[in-house]
Amino acid sequence: MKEQERRYSALIADQFPELNIRTVESLGEGYRNFAVLVNGEWVFRFPKSQQGADELNKEMHLLPLLSERVKVGIPKFAYRGTQEDGRPFAGYRKVEGEILGEDGIASVSGDARERLAIQLGDFMSDLNAFPVETAIQAGVPVRQLADEIQLLKDAAERQVFPHLEPASRGYLHRRFQAYLENTAYTRYIPALIHADLSPDHFLTDSHRSVLTGIIDFGDAAISDPDYDYLYLLEDCGEPFTRQVMAHRGEADLDARLQKISLFVTFDQVRYLLEGLESGDPDWIREGFEAVEQDMQINR
């Protein structure tokens, strides 16, 4: 067992001796959390920053309210502890299913794909129907996307544009303006969204034909419901995204997809910015490649 896993195991054993720890496996380290699996049954998350701690607290307040309103499994926190630095950690029984993953949708076809689209669409509709005031009282923030994207544009012009060829700078400038100058894009009815609805957070049965759960609600927000299609379009492709939208009865699919494609562009820019701020050469290279690929797709 690695030192980090030993430390977390000791924290769990000290604060929850009734668990009788037999095994501890690392589930990986993300940008804001480290996760372990205890006894093959309990997932414990340990925030590494104040932002991660705030997001975990938000989940612990929101998810109990949400659990009766959605038709798939979501984390149900049963253990709440405190790390040495005062930040929280928490554990929940592992949600049934296997991670679909970014490349997983390619192996799903026919009836199974349609079933997943229907279940995912129903989940998104259930989220959007959740009372906004109740979510805010649970600590869910309100995100003003137009303000965020304006700030992203300003940061990109300062930090990214100097590294780009004129054609790439012009492309990104046009993408930002296409969103910021279109009042139809910036006018929406705010609703509860997951805000990180990636197939890395979809759990399915072993045949990848049934959606069994959704995890990682740390980015949950009150914002534009269309934003939750971002990672569907980016990771699952346009045909599957259209299936989900059609099931939900969304109008003007072509126009909506154009708007969502802008969110994908902005996500690539944000990824590149974070890479530049980190100074990680591999991250920076991937960021520039992602922006270049985005430009090729949307030419």
C-alpha cells in the first residue's frame, strides 16, 4: 500500500472503526480529489484543496435531496469525516455499474444506444425539474455563463493568443463573439445541471446497455440547461447527442448543436489555459492539439 493510501486508510479506520478495513485500493487521483475503495464496497473521497472541499460539502447537502427524484443510482453518503487539515472527507457505498468512459459509446449500438439515450435524457430532465431555490439553499452556486465566457475570452487573449498563428487567433475570436453577441444563446431559464456530464461519470451494466448510475456532482450548478450537452457532444458525438435531445423533445436541434459546439470550443480553451498555468509540457501540448482539432472540426 502506498504512503498516501496508508494515510487515508488510517483516517478511515480511526474515525469509522466499525468498517473493519480489510482492503484499500486506489481509485485514482483527480484535479481536486483522491479516491479509494474500501473492502471493495465503499468509495471514500478526500479533497486536496478548498475548492474540492467546498464541492464535496455541496454534494453532501444536494444528493440526499436529489436521490428520490432521479431514476439511476447516485452517491449516498454514509460516512463523513475530517482530515488533518480540517477539510472533510466522505464515503458512500459504491454505485452499481462500470464506468462507460470517453471511448465507451463507440461500442454501444442499436437498441442499447437508444436505451442509454432515453435514460440519460430522463436524468437530465429530472435534474432540470429540481426546484432551483432548494438547490441554492443546499449550496449549489448560480453560474452566469456569459460573464464566465467573457472572462475566459479575456484570459485567452492574454495567455493563449500570443502562442497562436493568426488564423487560430481569428478562429477563437469568432467563436467567442458568436456566443457573446447572440442574445438567443445568453438568454435561458436557469435550472439545476450536473455541469460535468461526461461518460467518465456514467455507470452502466456489464453489457453497456443500461445506465445504472451517475457520479461526481462536484460541478453541479444553476445555469443554462444546454451546457449539460457539452461533454455528450465532445465525447459521445453528434448522433448520440441528437438522440438524447430528440428524446427530450428539444426544438431547433441544429441551432442548439451549434451553440453547444461553442461550449466545446471554450472547454478546449479552458483546458489549454489550465495547462499553461500548470507549466506541464504534456498538458500544454495536448491543449494546443485540442484547440487545433476543434478548429478543423468547425471550419
